[in-house]
Amino acid sequence: MSRRTERHPGVLRKKAVPKAHGQHFLQDKRVIGEMIAVAKIGAGDTVVDIGAGAGAITIQLAEQARRILAVENDPRLAQILRRRLQNHIHITVIEKDFLQIRLPREPYQVVANIPFFLTTPILKLLLDPQSSSLQRAVLIMDKGAAKGLTAQTIRHPRVLTWRMWYKMELVGIVPRSFFSPPPSVDSVIFSIRRKPEPCLHHQHCGRFAALAEYGLKHPERSIYDALTGIFTPPQLKHLAARLGVDRGMPVCRLNERQWAIVYDTMVKHVQRFRWPGR
């Protein structure tokens, strides 16, 4: 992974790599142990470590998983990884930008400390339910980003789309004092798990994403105002009854289950030419 910015607390052993500006080294190995425990890694699992650095996470994963892909874009750190992992034939070091790699086709998991400035691109690559085989990810993430992903009110269409297929949870805080030097923000352990029974089948992802983009264009608008370009007034009355809410409620307060009802109502009762993104 590309060099970390000041806001990226890298999970690396303090003395394992050359000093470089902007790197923050995790002091307590128990945090990594907790991440692996939350991920519930099994002996048959394939695991990806994003931004593996000098291998702090990778090495602790070594005895847990069947196959590990350690992705590190920095040539110096990749060289250290290869040297430290040369006796682990089930670990492959990939010296490449994570956003440019081809992810496993078989079910896989991720345990990683991701660069904060690449949070959205990484999640976009991992969480596309149409193509991803991701089963679970346990990440160290910026606390603010994690709170946005798990907020009760859903204001961003991309977050809504992800949450239709994945359960997201803030597991615990990783204080700045756990890193040397301390980063400028607090971090968290963040869990992402594919829902065994999602609100919609993954084949509907593209069409639902268009609905989410349309409906949350102005998230504080009422359900009536936000969706009036799709549904007719009688259809909106029917929709509100199905949702069990007042149609004047802000659309951002709908939960994932209710959005599935919105989608189902659109597909069953709205003419195709009125669907967003058709």
C-alpha cells in the first residue's frame, strides 16, 4: 500500500522498519489479537492483509489461516515482509497498490489496518455485492468514518447500499496513545460482515443503488418530497402505509428494511420509465 499519511496509524512493529515520516506504529499486540478474534479466522480461510507493512498483522495471522495475501506497495516494506515470511509458503506478498490487485474469487476475509485517506476507495472495492466474495472484514479505521458508516440516520446513498448487504459494527476504540508517534485522530476496530439473509438479492444492487442515489439526494427532505418523482401521490400513500410511517418523515430516517420495502414497491407498482437510473 502507498506510504501512509499523518492520519494513518500503521500496524507495524516499532523497530521492524526504517523510520519514515507519517508512520504510526501500534504498541499493543493485543489489539491485533482482538482483530483476529473478531474475524473468527478458521484453518481453511483465505485472508487479505491490506497495507501489510512489515507484517505485524500478517505474522499473527500466519498460524490461523490456510492462505494469506499480504499486500504492500512500499518496496522497502515488501522486502522486509518477504524476508520475515520466507518460511511461510502459504503467505504470498503482493508488492502492488491494493486498488490495482485482483481480489480472490473464492470466499475470503480481510484483517487490516487501512490507510485512512483511502477508506472510501478500499470499501468500494471490497463491498460491491455484485462481484465481491468478501465474507468479513475487520479493519482499523478512523473513528469518524466508522461512526458515519454506522449512524442511525443514513444520509449517503453509498453507505445505504453497502448496509443493505453488509452488517457494520464499531467494535472498540484504539486510543492515540497506543501508537508511536500518536496519530492526530482516534482509531477503532471496525467489523464488516456479509449478511446471511440480505434485504435484497445481489442482482438488484445496481438498480437499488440508483434508487438510493435519487432518494438521498436531499436526505433531510420528507419521504413524500424525496420520492415524488418516482411514485405518484396514490402510490406514495400506499408506500407510507407499507412502511408504517408518516410520509412527512425525513427520508434519511428510513432503515435498511424500510428501504427494501421502498424498492419492492417501486418494482411492483411503478412503471419502468419512472425508475431512476433505468
